[in-house]
Amino acid sequence: MKVALGSDHGGYSLKVEIIKHLESKNIEFKDFGTYTEESCDYPDYAEKVAVEVSNKNYDFGILICGTGIGISISANKVPGIRAALCHDTFSAHATREHNDANILAMGERVVGPGLAIDIVDTFLNSQFEGDRHARRVNKITEIEKKYCK
Ligand code: RB5
């Protein structure tokens, strides 16, 4: 499994904790920035990670900003991306099982590192259930095709 990571300054510290965790689990990843706590713009990092995931260079993305909101909204503008903002483990497995989410977004100012790491593990270890959920995900793709020129 290959994971693409990104954050703005507001998510930088939590991203560092997640990187340590992925290293401890021998999960392959690349950090697409930001690399310091200097103020920056979350859409820049959302786009880098979302394009990598959309192009299937990585299986999943993890994006973190202060709230997780701006970075998830930005990632969802890239065709093929289903970025889910999750601050609990129920949402983390449900969005994999039902929405086939390919990016997990979180907010460093919302969730502590212990819970965030549980959310990451839950997201990465859950499987899409297909069946009726596939029909619904296909409808998301149809909306995307209709409106994203
Ligand atoms: C940065 O201050 C903050 O606005 C950003 O990290 C994020 O919370 C936006 O949605």
C-alpha cells in the first residue's frame, strides 16, 4: 500500500505524528508538503496529493489542515477524488465501505494525535463493500462528468 500525505501549516504537527506512525508500521508513503510550520495555502497541498491519488500513483491520500475542511473541499475538486473528512473511527470505516473514499482528511485543531492515528489505521484497513454502494459511487462519478468541464 502506498500513501500520499499533505498538509498546510495548520496540519503540519499532526502530519509529523502520522508519518512516525506509518514508518513504525512499514507503510510506504511520500510527504508532498508543506515541510515547515510557516503559513501557506492548503489548496496547494490538496491538489498535489489529489492528483497523485487520482492518477493512481498512490492507493490513498491523507490530508490535514487546521479543520480538515478547506483541504478536503479542495481535494474533492480533482476528478476521481472522494475525500472524506473524518474525526471518528465509525466515519473512517464507513466512508471506505460505502463511499470508496480515496483520501482521508482531518483537522489538527479538531482531533488529538491518538484518535487521529486510530482513524488512519481504521481508514487504511477497511474495504469498499461494492454492490449497492458501487451503484451510488458510480452516480457520484456521473455528477462529476456532467459538471466538471
Ligand atoms: C489555516 O489557518 C486554516 O484556515 C486552514 O488550516 C484550514 O483550517 C482551512 O480549512
